[in-house]
Amino acid sequence: MGVASSQVFTTHQAPSSLRGSALRYARNRGKVIQVKRGLYLTTSSLPADPFALLQRGFPSPVISHRSALELHGHAPSHHSIHTAFTLSDQRPFKFKEYTFVAVAVPKALRDKNLTDTETVRVTHKGRQFTTTSLERTFVDCLARPDLSGGLEAVWRGFGSVAASLDITRLCHYVVLLENKTLVALVGLLLNQFSVHVSTKALELLRRHAPMSPHYAGVARGEGTLIKDWNVVVPRRLAKRSWEKMYIKTKARNPLKEACLPKAVPAQLRAYAKPLAQRYIWWEPAEKTIQNFPRFLSHAMNLATWEDQTWLETHFPASFLRAALSIAPAGTFTPRSWNYWHVRLGMRPSPLPQKQIPT
């Protein structure tokens, strides 16, 4: 009855069948559980949809940062932090493995009464959610890399979807934020990924770029200065050196198993071992990390957002593509298979199927 149909609800939004003593009775019977004060979830709707909890858990939320990337189909679903914009900072809350965070809309937008700029409605599992547009999402992720998996993760993510973005809208939005460091980062991103920018949009960025060096993601005295945009960024981002790490210079075909090391590189094994224990639990981690192709494909299939960030930071895209091309049938789920193809700029191919002898 009401318990089965209400799913996620607040005290004020509870159906008449779940108010007062009826709610206490349903909780005592194990039909309803409390997520936080004033927010409830019916056990019939488990496992909980984190977006539904995010929508009900804060006042008028606009889903943002990497949660918005997921709604747009450009991030994996296996991350634990879900984020939204609200008119003011809200107290975060946790439920099971999830953490929910709501931060205030940037002050520049509040001052201009443009809190709803670059927001769209997206349907997810039959529900309607308000989220930031893809263009706004990437700028917001640059502004708050701590909510987005880190600056390098945002950098790589931009490269995978740049062709899908309306660059003019992106440029106009970043200027609205009145943040010269962000303007410089966007300009550098567009240059590095050779994205076509209209003359007017480029001139707009130039007018709002910093006149003296601004630091992004590095402390003073560190990083590399990009003089064209007066921004100091981590050396890895300045040179895009992650594309060259561990690549054999004479590899004939980057999609062949021969271009992958036989074992996880020694300098990465300390971090790789916990991943191996978590994702290939049925064998010793020491054995797993000696088979790099197997470790990489299983880790890609099951990675949380944090683990994906680590994989993309320490292994070039050619390694990830190779892991896809040689993965045996049954390694990837359909969702992970399609996600990684899109993430790596590849056209999704048919998922490998196990051959049953006749």
C-alpha cells in the first residue's frame, strides 16, 4: 500500500498512511528506515537510488559535479560521493556507502540572480532531476576538483567529451563566474585538446584571462607556467605526460596484448594490491598483480570513481584500450563495456560472448 509506493519521502511529504504513529509502526516492522532526520526510505525500494536520496535530502537541489556527469552518461555509477548545488551550504549526510554533499551556488551567480543558468531536466530511472548542463558541469568540476575526483580526472574527462560540448556556451558560463583562474584553465584545455573556438568566444576568454600568473592545483614555486594563459598547473597537465607513461616506443599495435607489461609496474604495486584483493578476491593479490592485463580489465570493470581516477592517472589511454580489446568474455558487464568505450573515444563494439561447444 502506501509503504510500497512512497519509496523516498520526507516527514512533510509522507503519505497519509505513513504519518505519526503509522510511521513509527512501519519503522518498527522494518518496512521503513530512516536515512537522516526527517528523511525516510521504504525497504521495498532497496537498493536505494542515490539520486532520489539527493533530490529529497536537500532543499531544491541541482545535481552537480561528478554526479551530474553520471546523469549525462559521462561518469561511472560506482562512486560514493553525490553532490548538488543549493542556495546555501547544507550539512552533508551519509547512508550506507554513500555520502551526500550540497554546496552553495557560486556567489557570482547568486549576485546576478542567475542561480538557474545552464540547468537542464534529465530523466533517470523514471524520475525527473534538475542538473547542471554538461558545459556548466565541466566548468564547475574545474572550480571544485575536490568534488570531482581531482584536477587530472577532470582534465581527462574533458578530452573524452569535448566534441559533445557547445564551446561558446561553456565560455560564456565561465566568464559569468568572475574567476580568472577558471578562465585560464578553460583556455588551456581548449588549446591542449585542439577544440575549435569561435573568434568571439576566444576574445571573450582573452579579455577575462589573468594578467599575472595564477596557481591552479599547485603550491607557489611548483608546477609549470603556461605563459599563453598566465596559469601555473601541475607539470603532468602542462605536458599531458600521462599519455606517454610506460608506453613501449616501438609497439607495433597499441591494441595488442604485447604493448601491455606482463606485470603491474613495480612502483605502482603498493596501491594496486588492495585493488587486486577487492576485485579479484578469489586468488592471492601477489598472483594477480603479476598478470597486468587481467588486473587492469577487472579493475576497469568494477572500479569506483576514486579507483578509476587512479587507473587513468597512472596508465595511458592506450593501455585501457588494449585491456578492452583483449578482455575475455565475461570480464566486463554491458554497462562498463559501453562506458569505457565512450570514455576512451571508441565506438562500442559487441560485448565478447562465451562460446558454448556444440
